[in-house]
Amino acid sequence: MNKIILMGRLTRDPEVRYSQGANQTAVARFSLAVDRRFKREGDPDADFFNCTSFGKQAEFVEKYLRQGTKVVVTGRVQNDNYTNKEGQKVYSVQIIVEEIEFAESKNASAGGGASYQAGSRPSPSQAAGDGFMSIPEGTEEELPFN
């Protein structure tokens, strides 16, 4: 079985190209930084994985993902070995993406963060002299206890 699940952030905007021929297929390449769960002194804080997606999924990547976007990727690991110009064998792997999902809301990724705001409920007034907060009139029926 060859299955991998990663959660991390894109290190740069995805690079998308289209194949040649009658049936053009989108190919998206991006790098994912995955934080290490346990960190030792002097070791890197994250690992970086090169990911590739194809077709409609690659079009989704092109349209919605940007540098810093946090995603969950499932896929398979594939060798990407080659011999360079100097005749040396270069060993590397890439992740072939099978599924991709957002791992946080759009507001959180933009740094806005979601903040809860009470809608029509009255807020307590400032602290009274005895250290307790006074509750505005008319809220007794909204309290969970009596």
C-alpha cells in the first residue's frame, strides 16, 4: 500500500501548466511545508514535500490555493530519480495528490481569525464597586439558571 496524508502550508504559489495535444490536461506543482511534531535542538522545524496534481484538481489548485494556504493532502509517494548533467544520480520523491482539502477557514488563512460576537444579547456593564459585574435589566429570562 502506498498512501500518505499531509497537512501543511504552501511555500509558494502553485505553478500550473497545461499538457500539449488535443486533450489538454492541467498539471499543478506546489511545495508543502509540514511542521514536525517533535523538534530536537538543531533540527529543522518542518519538512518540505513537492506535490503534483492533475486535471480538475490541478485547476482547483490554480484557482484557490496561494502561498500560505493550509491544506490537507492525501496521495501516494512516487520516486522522481534522475541523472544530472554531471552524470550523478539524484534521488528525490514527489507526492502525487489524490485528494486535497482546505485545513482552515479563509478568514484564518488571511490572518483575520474568526471572532465571536454576541448578536442581540446585551453585554454586561462595567464592574461594580464590589468586584462583580452588574447585569442589565431584562436579561433574567435569558440566564440558564434562576
